[in-house]
Amino acid sequence: MFNNSSKILFIFILILGSMITMTSNSWLGAWMGLEINLLSFIPLMSDNNNLMSNESSLKYFLTQALASTVLLFAIILLMLKHNMIIYMNSLHISMIMFSSLLMKSGAAPFHFWFPNMMEGLSWMNALVLMTWQKIAPLMLISYLNIKELMIISIILSAIIGALGGLNQTSLRKLMAFSSINHLGWMLATINLSELIWCIYFLMYSFLMFVLTFMFNSFKSFHLNQLFTLFFNSKILKFILFMNFLSLGGLPPFLGFLPKWLVIQELSFNNQYFLLVILMMSTLITLYFYLRICYSAFLLNYYENNWMIYTKFNNFYMNCYLFLSFISIGGLFLISLIYFML
């Protein structure tokens, strides 16, 4: 078990590895940054008090090591091709690199490790995995403009992320499939507009932070815990489930803004087929988010008499209410600022 100073050191190395990848001038340097990032994240995942976290760290290491091996193999082939030692189509090498980066980011069809591994992580580690750990692979994917593979990955990520969330009772798996679905939206715009991709990623990271902050503060891991969490405050329960709808992209919440920008960009570039697939997948995600809200507000459920309710920290509650206010009313605030300017 690592102390706080060791964890701070590993977090610094984690950030350093991603920065090396994003600022590297060669594929080999980018690979080295990914490896530094991987080796610094695994100690943060390990927890001697939780066997599932150790299992998840082992799964993560094996999956990422396989992806890194394939990426290094493709980089070596690319270097040998430039030195005229072997003759191989550059497109085939790029496809190998593209597939390994999709596996590192957890995008479909290389997503199978992601939901099961999320089940064993703490909320803070899950947040890092769903947000920061995707930056470096997505940056490298933007360098490889392989249209056919990109379209396949976008469609599969959107559909699998939407259908996988149906009938899920685990919040971590629900967030994992939601992350896969959002990854399809980010891949759709990554080669069209870097600005829109950055806006989408920042908004997505903020919404994920709001939800995981609440889940971590109240130690919630399953849906039935949320139904009885705010048994004495319907307003707080209402705010919680509005954040779910914001993450799903329902207007007029903040989560609709990045999807609105992506819809405009895809329509300007006449990519209507991708646009229809992404919008249909979003409707499916909104369906099961609305079904969860319906179950929480309109259905009766039994509360155990022996359940002990604790008083939550006022600081955490105030932070959560402030972040939720931005999440729920963010689109109104941004529209107001836009018209004022």
C-alpha cells in the first residue's frame, strides 16, 4: 500500500508520460510516453484491501502491454520500410497502429476489457481511466487518418456503448459503456475539428467528474443505492438524476452543447450516415437514463428499517450542488454569455 507522497509522485509521472506522448516528434517517443503512463497508473490502481482492484490492475497491464507490443511492432516495421529493408504497404502498417491505439483507448471493437476492468476500480481511478488516460491515444489516432477503420470504430462504439448500458445495475459498468458511446462521438469529430474535439472532451470530462464526485462521496456503486440515497431530500435526488440526463446529452442541459457542435460539424461535412447512427445511439442511452429517473421518482420501493443513514459532509454537498448547477444550467449560462458578447 502506497502512502500519499508516493501516490503524488505516481500522478506526476502519469501526467508526464501523457505529455511526452503528446509532444513527441517520433512514434518511438510517443510509445515511450505511453509506457511511462502505463507503468505509473498501475500502482495507483492496486489496493491491498481490495482484491478486485488487484485483478483489474493485472487485466489493465496485460491488455495495455499487448496493445503496446503491437504498436511497437508497427513502429519497427515503419522504420524498416523507410530504410528500404522490407517492402510493405504503409496503409497496412498504419492499420496495425490504429488498431493498437483503439485498444489502448477502449474503443470498440477492442472494448471488451474496459467494462469488466472498471468494475474493480475505485471511483477516482475510474475517473482517470475514463478521462485522462484517453487523451494520449486519441491524439495519436488523430495523426492516422484511416477513414474506413475510423467509420467502423465510430459506428461500433456508438452502438455497443448504447446497447451495453441497457439492464445494467452497476454504476461503474454503466459509466464504462457511456464512456464508450462518448468515445464514438469524439472519434467522429477528431479529424474534422480539433477545437470541437477539445470542447467535447472537456465537457465530457467535467460531466464525468460531477457524477464520480458524487458517487465517491456517498460510496455508491449500484443503482439501488441511489434510489434510497437522498430519502429525505427529493430535490437532491432530482439534481442527481438530472446530471444523468446531462451526461446523456438531453437539451437544455450542458451535455447537449458538445453534441450540438458535433452534429453541426458532421452536417457541414455531409456525413449524414454517421450523424444518424450517433443520434440513434444517443436516443438509446437517453432511454435507459430516463428509465432510471422514472424508477427513482415514480415507482414505490421498500426501505430497510435497519439501514443507517449518515449525515453527509456539508463541504462535499456544497461542492456537488455547485457543480450540478453548472451541469444542469450550463447551456443557459453559455447562451446568455454568447448573446451578451
